[in-house]
Amino acid sequence: MIDGFRRSEARWDVIGQQVFFAQRDNTEGPVKLTSMDAWDGYVASRDRITRGWVDARVRNPVVLTGDVHAHWASDLKLNYDDPTSRTVGSELVCSSISTGGNGADSASGSHPWLRWNPHLRFQNNLRGYVNTTITRESLVADFRTVRAVRTKDAEVFTRASFTIEDRNPGLQQTGDTPPAVAVAARTATSDDLTSAGTIAWETARP
């Protein structure tokens, strides 16, 4: 992979993989609690890959991720413990299509983990997918969702949109459909948004 970074002449280098790449500290305070099933369990390897694309001067690195049954979007850093460190890439995490049932909506930015993980930019538990439109100037990511997967012919709508500009790493939110508008969706409860609730939501299997 590192050799591929060095050889790449692409405008956009898109890395598709299975588990959360950015750091996610699950608890507020001085003690860091992360998932060993994600790249947080392989910090040295993640650092080697990230530094690999930075050293190779990859033009626009974007990581596409699945697995956690929820939508997330994050800026990628060389040092996640320093909020002022520069952003060196972006990650888009896709929800499940139907696993987990209807899902739940919540206001953008309301998940507590975003408070102490400022590189995490978005989280939502509705079902759906991420649609990306890539041009020479930008990559636009639309988080496409449904209010209820058990409702026949349920409308698909864009819950949030982010833009990554060419040579400008990091996510810029350009669209938001809050729960007040998506009124038919179940709203996430306080239990859904706790660390334990999030972990249970992402790891439970039918």
C-alpha cells in the first residue's frame, strides 16, 4: 500500500476498508477507551499508513468504511490527541442498509463522543448508504437514509452532505436535514447516545 501511495498520480486516492479508521475515544476524561476491533487496536499500523500517504504527498486521501451500522464522518489526523494538529485526510463511514431495523435519528453534532473527539464531524443511526460524487474540484458525500426500513416505498432522503475540496483535506458540511424536518423518523434517545448504547448498537447482531 505504501508503495502504491508513492506511485500514485491520482487526483483522488480512495481507500476502501472494513473498520473504523479514525480514533474514537469512548469516554470523556484523561483515560482513553477505544475499540480493539477497529484501527484503534492497531495504532502503530494506522500511523504507518497515515504517514505513508503524507510522506508520499498523496493529493486527496479519502478512507471509505463500513461495519459499524451507523453513519459517521471524520477528519483524519497524525495526532488525534492534539485537536490543533493538521488534518491529513477524511473518512466516510457508511451505515447498514437494513441491519438494526429502522434506526434512529438525532441532531447533527449531538452525539457525546463528538465533544472530546473534535475530529469526528458527524454521526447518525438511520439506515442507508453514502453516495459520493467525485469531480476534479471536489468530492461530495451525501448520507442517504430512510426513515423506516420496514415501511414499503419509504422515501430516501439526504440526511447530511459533506464536501472535500481538491488539495484541502478535511470535511466541510454543506447540508443537513435535522430530525425536526425528518419528523417521521424515530428520534434517538439519551440511552442510544451513551457510550454503552453506541457500542451495543454497533456490535449487536440479529
